Amino acid sequence: MRAAVVGSGPNGLVAAIELARAGVETTVFEAHARPGGALRSAAPFGEGHIVDLGATSMPFAAMSPALAQLPLAAHGLRWVQPETPMAHPLDDGPAAVLHRDLERTSDGLGRDGRAWRRVHEPIARRMGEVASSVLRPLVPPTGPLPADPLLLASFGLRAAAPAAALARGAFRSEPARALFAGSAAHSWRPLSKPLTASFGVLFGAAAHAGGWPFVAGGSERLAEALVAVLRSLGGEVVTDAPIDDVASLDRFDLVLLDVAPRSAARLLVDRAAPAYLSALRRFRHAPAAAKVDLLLDGPVPWRDPAVAEAGIVHLGGSLAEIAAAERAVVRGALPERPFTLLAQQDAHDASRRPASDRGSREGRRVVWAYAHVPHGCTAPALELVTAQIERFAPGIRDRIVGAIETGPAALERSNPNLVGGDIIGGSIAGTQLLLRPTRSLRPYGTPDPRIWLCSASTPPGGGVHGMSGFHAARAALRAHGIPVPAPMTPSHPTPPHAPLAHHRSGDHR
Ligand SMILES: Cc1cc2nc3c(=O)[nH]c(=O)nc-3n(C[C@H](O)[C@H](O)[C@H](O)COP(=O)(O)OP(=O)(O)OC[C@H]3O[C@@H](n4cnc5c(N)ncnc54)[C@H](O)[C@@H]3O)c2cc1C
């Protein structure tokens, strides 16, 4: 049996690995010159300063059953775990800080510390089970039933709420509310919408469980390790190979498409009924990212030095301000102060800096950031992002020695899956969290029994976890009567969940 996978993002590569593990001869076709999709990295500011062109902080990779089973460490993958995954600076007073250690986080949140534990600890403690329950299609019968329906139900009760309502109900002060709102904004939905709390709870609990790791040396190293695993199983990756017509893949028994729904509709035009093609074209995309990378002549001059310790910094101010900015973006308006994510990878990973600079606490630093802007936004964002950083790091402008803006259109040019600058593979509005890319209970199948969908626009959705590819490959194998392979020996790509292991119990219930 022979299979083709179109697209080499994390989902395409994981799908290819699952097929190869089942004994299928697998070839990945990638339009770009290098594999990886939104995992690519480069050195646009000059040799030695590594910049992630797409994903950087990977809580879902840390909890992904598909990645955990692969011998990625044997192929050079190393995770870098900031002990402080995230900080959220505020205009008045110190920043709210999310540490891996739950107790340290609770202590820092003062009178909201106990409530923080109540919301996050039950999920963090059982993150492995929660992850395997949510990183799959959420509507039976497409996925297996969760191992512990009660656990999922208790998560679901909280998760179903709007994030703003949970934050206001559970927490009494701004730091905890804002900290939660920043994580919930990863839903790319107005925080008044149902289910947005699930993102706040999941991202917060993930920080306390598996962390929000970076890939040492740049995210592309994860793509390289996945390609190496695939090659070790006899698979291959062909780059500079855009697929514009599935007829060119007729020699393959199976074809998996790691492409956006509208690209799939184009590829399937002669292979599927018009109703299915229109359903794919109706798929709704999320707002966009406007990415800004800065080269600084030294570390970011944060007003609160605690922010310097964090891997990720959420720049958005209070819960109310983040909620208003996210509401505006979904309506198509560019906020004056857009919610902005900032990463300071090279503060935690010297291998992302030039060798000459590695021993020094000073030296040039890269800042990776993106702002939430309306879908397809064409307005420049560099100034807005810089102003948002300067608000919490006065004097940063004087340190900028290089700046690159990659707006929504440029993101889409670099990778056609990033439609209109949507970096999460589609909105979760309406039914699209549960049923995607069409309202079908067979999310991966298409009307052509040879052709399957596996991008982040299929369940469980955006983020680096490879689980869309994992489930799609297994669905395709089962449909063709090929036994799905047993898990490979786990290589423990993430460190043990130490911060929860030594927590003080009994004082928070
Ligand atoms: C700027 C940015 C920041 C992000 N930050 C994070 C983060 O910090 N953490 C996180 O978890 N996630 C993050 N994400 C999201 C995450 O990267 C994606 O959800 C994930 O990469 C999706 O994987 P995928 O395999 O579905 O598609 P992609 O990674 O988008 O890969 C798709 C690949 O398919 C190729 N392709 C498409 N059409 C064709 C064709 N017709 N022929 C051949 N090849 C084709 C493309 O060139 C591309 O290489 C970010 C994404 C971006 C862009």
C-alpha cells in the first residue's frame, strides 16, 4: 500500500509517521523548500539569532499522546522549560505571574491564590487523561469515549462558561482575572462567549503540568526530528513540491491532505459532490495574527523585572481591556491596543543566540511577538505592537536595532494554510469547536474513500500536537482494513510533572 501526504506541518508529519508505522509506504509532498509548516525557524537578523517563523511555545506538544510515543529525543529534540511559562504585566502594580509551580503561582496571587488552585489543580493533576480526552474529536462516534467521563464532565462544566464570567466569578482581584483572560484569549473569541473558559483552564493547567516548553535551537528542530523518525520508518519528504491537482497522486492508494479546507475544496473539485465542496468553502476562519520580530540591543527593559523570567508575556492589560480588544477584532475592527503575545526564547535557550554571545547576560536579544488583529487585516501593526510593549517596558524603542513585520497576507503567502492570517486553522465559533471542517461526524473522511483531511482545521484543531494527523491517519487505516499500530516506546519528551509532585495539599479545598 502506498500513501501520499500533502503538506508537512506537524499534522502532516505525524500522519505520515502513523501510516509508515502501519507498514504503508509513505511520501510527503511539501510546497515549501523546507518541511515543517508553521514549525519553521530562520535567522533573518543574521547568523546565530534564531527566530521561530510560526509556533514557539508548545503546551499541547508537551501533552500530545501522538508526540510522546515517538523517539524524538533520539533524533535531537530537546525541550527548554521556562520555570515561569507566562507573565502578565499590569499598568498599576506588579505583574501577575504563572509559574510551573502551582504553589508559587497561588502565593503570588494573594487572596485569589486558593481560587486559582481550585480552578486549575484538578485538571493539572490529571492532565494526561484530560489531554487524551480533549485532543481528539469531541463528538462521538468519531472518537473513542473518554477514559473517565466524570473527569471530562467536571472539566466541561467549568470549560463551558464564558471566560469573562469565570474570571469575574472565581477571582476577586485584577491580577488573577487578567492572568486567566490572557490564556483564554488563545481561543481567539470574545471572552463573553461560551466555551472560552476552556482555553483559560487548559492553558493554565498545562503550565502547571507539562509546562509551556520551547524547542531548543528553534521550533524547526521538532520538524527535523519528525522527519528523521519518518525516514527511519522508510518514509520520505519531497520539498518544493506543491500539489495543485490530486490527479497527480492517483498512483497512491491513500492521500492525506494537511491543507486548509478551501485548498481541499480546490483539490477535490472533480472528486466530491458540490454540496461537500461548498461545505468546505463555508469553513469560517479565525481573526489574524500580525507577527512582529524585533532584534534588541540587550534584554527587554521590563518595568517589573519578574517579567524577564517568563517564556511568554501576555500584553493586554486588564480583563476588561482584553475582552474589549478581542471583541473588536472578531467584529473586524483593529483595536488601538491589540492583545499581543510576546516570547523571549533566547533568554531561556542560549543555543538561539550567536556563540560569541552565549555567556553574557547582556548582548543582543530577539523578541518574537504577534498581535491579534482582524481577519485579513492590511493595516500595519509594528507601531501598535511596539507601543503595547513599551507600555510595560519603557525605553524599549531605544533598544530596537532590527524589526520585521509579517502581516496576515505575508503569513498566508509563506504558508497557504494560514488563510487571511488565521494561525489556528479556523475559528471555534458556532459548531466549529465540535464539528470541523464540515458538520459531519466523519471529520477526516471525504466523499472519495482514498482521500482524507488531516490539517488543524480538523479535530482537535490548532496548536502543535500532531493529533489531527494522528487521528486522520488511524481513521484512514481502519477504513482500509489495515491494523493501526501499537504505540511506540515513549521517549518522555517532556520532563516529569515535578511542580505538582511536591505541592502542599489540604490547604486549598
Ligand atoms: C505565527 C504563528 C504562531 C503560532 N504560535 C503557536 C504557538 O506558539 N504554539 C502552538 O501550539 N501553535 C502555534 N501556532 C499554530 C500551529 O503552528 C499550527 O496550529 C500548526 O502548525 C498546524 O499544523 P498543520 O500541520 O495543520 O499545518 P501547518 O503547520 O500550517 O503546515 C501546513 C503545510 O502544508 C503545506 N501545504 C499547504 N498546501 C499545500 C499543497 N497544496 N501542496 C504542498 N504543500 C502544501 C504548507 O506549505 C505547510 O508547510 C502558530 C502558528 C503561526 C503561523
